[in-house]
Amino acid sequence: MNRVMVCPIQAAAQKYPDRIALYDINQTLTFSQLDAMVTGTAAALQARGVVPGQVVSILGRNTVEFAIVFFAALRHGFILMPLNYRLTPADRRRQLSAADCRLAIHDSEFKAEAADLGVTSVSIREIISDDVQGSSHSSVIEIPLEREALVIFSSGSTGRPRGVVLTWGNLYFNALGSATFLPLGPEDIWLAVLPFFHIGGISILFRTALAACGAYVMPRFEAKGVIDVLRQNHISLISLVPTMLNDLLGEDGDNLLRGVRGIILGGAAFDAALRQTAAAKRLPVLTTYGMTETTSMVTLLDKSDRPDLWATAGRILPYREVLIADDKGKSLPMGERGHIMIRGDVVSRRYIGERGTERLPDDWFDTGDIGIMDAPGYLTVVGRQDSIIISGGENIDLTRIETVLNAISGVKGAVVVSRKDEKWGRRPVAFVEPSGADFPEERIMGEMAAQLPRFMLPDRIIIVRPLPLTAGGKYDRIALQEQYPDVFK
């Protein structure tokens, strides 16, 4: 059966032409205006020889123009591949080669970087157009749900990023499922500050378009800037990772975050100290769990859920299934810890440039994470499968060490990794970012020794100011290995 859906921009433009679709500090677009720009921009790309099924990359920060290109790609049928502007030129060229991409769109800030990609590049200003002359879509635009729409590279916090291919259906069912727990109305404005080359950022555009409500686009995360936007605009929803929330709390003297309808929080562990602060401020936090391969959210807390459930990632959304399995893929009873497996309409079927990795609709996707599902249906993410090391015959959970570190007063963040050891096999090493100036390592080790067995104590504690982050706001373990090669010899 060939499943189709109506283009959400066309549908919103016809039903709510004057409703705000996108805006930023400089401009506002209604759905009628956005529809014209999507049509004109798609025509401009067609005039440059872009055909359905072709991969086109885009290099730039979050802008309204970026969003227009995204919707033009969806409507015209070419596959959009947002590039991470924080990667090295070699990494970006590698991604372009894997996707057989021959055209790169760029904004003015990254003109020089685009020229170094080794493919034809064009300024985003040259293709953005609201000229619909000769272009007509008075008839309903129906798009197959199986049509491939995006290539989003995974965060790469624990390894080389992989190009995840997402379809219209993946985006559509992700949005439908999240709307059951978090319905969107005409008054809603979702602050889009997560980068659009991250699935957590670009999926906001699809959700708001499908609900015919607005998205406020910010080019970068900066805590003071976000608080200013909250003060000056009616923002109802905001997606963040915990490090972003922590930074915002330091700037939000008026507790403006309490006034939004929902703070969707995911991407990394929501540690106890941050939970306590957020609860004291009575923030409307909705924890979530998902990844690029699942088109972002798989689980989500409901707005009626209590803060004591913030340690969980919420309950399973529709169009997804979650299985907690043992090492052989067999289902485990409720309350037991095991591998988090996912399947459903939101799961990607393949990686770009990786033959033999295709998944069938009924295949379970192994997330690489360990979790527990309780009887009421709430998922707790314990950590990564590779966070368990064997040291001298003892199992050491690196995530547990991180949890203890993050609970120590004066610790802003911590990352625990393992390194080879001739005697023990593997041993833990901790990288710690203090929240203040003076922070003796002896005090850290002393507090850890009171809570952990001796064999779990890290061999070294390395103070880092600041801990490196990926573009998605996660701690970047690969960057730490590159910055401290002597530690991992």
C-alpha cells in the first residue's frame, strides 16, 4: 500500500494563511508567505538541475532561510543533508562523498568553508525565492511516506558520525506520536535553538508545520540571548539538552522558564543536582529519550507527570515499540536491566553509504543503550552498553561513576572513560569540569571513596575547563581522547 500525506505547508497555507509559521529577530513569515517561498525555492533548485532523489547538502546556522530550504526539499523530493559546521573540512568532505552529494547550499558565514567542500556550492540567498510564476500547485500535493527526505549524521559523541537516512514517514509519525502527549495549538511557538543539523532541532520544524503553529528560529545557543527571547516573545515550548538548561538557570533571574508550557529535555543524563534545582523553580520539564535513528523522541513525560519521574525518560509514544532485552535479544521482565531495542514507523531503515545495514520494518534496532522499564511503563536509561568495562574481573559501570561525580558540590560536569591497562585490562579515568575556580582533586577522590568501592575509583581525575561538547550539547568523548592522547596510550 502506497501511503501518502498532504504537504503540511500547503495544508496550513490553505487553511490558516495568515497564521505565523516562522520568525526570528529580523522577520516573520505567515504560512501563506512560507508556502510561496517553498514553491519558489523548489523551482529555483529545479532550474539548477536538482532532481528528486538527489542529495543536496546545506551548511549554515539555524535561520528562516534554512527552514525554507528544508520544506522545499521535502516538497520537491530531493534529500537534504545538513552539515555540521563544527566538523573539520576533511570530515565534511567524507560525508559528502558517502552521500554522493554534488551540490552544497551555504549561508554567507560559511562561504569559505563551502568553497572547500570539493563540490559545486551556491549561496542560500541565490535560491530563496517567492517567485511562483510558472509554478502552480492548486491541486493537493501528496507525498509518499516512503520517500527519503533527510540525511542526518549522528552526534558522534562516542564514535564517528553515521549518516542516518530518514523518510517523510519517519518525520510524520514522529510528529503524530509526540502530539499525543504534547498537543500543539495555534497559540504555540516552539523555540528552535538546537542546531538544524541535529535531529532534535530540525524535527521541530516538521512538528510545528504539521500542527500549523509557529517556530521561533535562533541561530545559536547563548544563554542570555535565549532568556531575552523568552522575555520579549510568547514562547511556549523549548527543546534543550541538560547542559543548556544548566546554563539558562544561571541567567534566568526572573524564572522566565517557569512560564513556558514545556521544556523538552533529552540528549544526555539529567543529573540529580540539576533535577533538584529545576524542581525548586517548578519548571515544566518533560524528559525524553530518542536518537537520530528514531527521528528523535521515542519516549516522553506527560505534563501531568510529577518531578519525581524526571529520573525517567517518560513513557513510549505511539508508533514506537520498546523492548528491554538480554544479550541474546530475548525480552526481559519488567524492572530488569537490559538492552534498549526499538522498532516502529519512526525508525530509520538505512545509513548512507553503508550497504548491508538495511533494516526491515519488523526488525528491532539496538540503540546501544541500557535501560529499565517499570510496570507503569516509564523508561529509565541507565547508560551505554559500552559504559560497562571489566577491570581485573570486576564489572565497572562508568555511568555510575559519572552519577556520583555529578552529585558532588562544585562539579559542573563529568565524563568517565576507560583506557587500556596492562595489569587490569581496562581502568576508568575521570574528566571533571568544576563550577568554580578552586577545586582540589583530593576532595573529589575523598567524596567518591565514601560512595564507591575502591576498585571503581578512577585512576586519574583530570580537571578540564570547559569539557568539550558536541554540536548537540553532549559531552564529546572523542574530543577528549584527541586532546589528551597521553592518557589513552
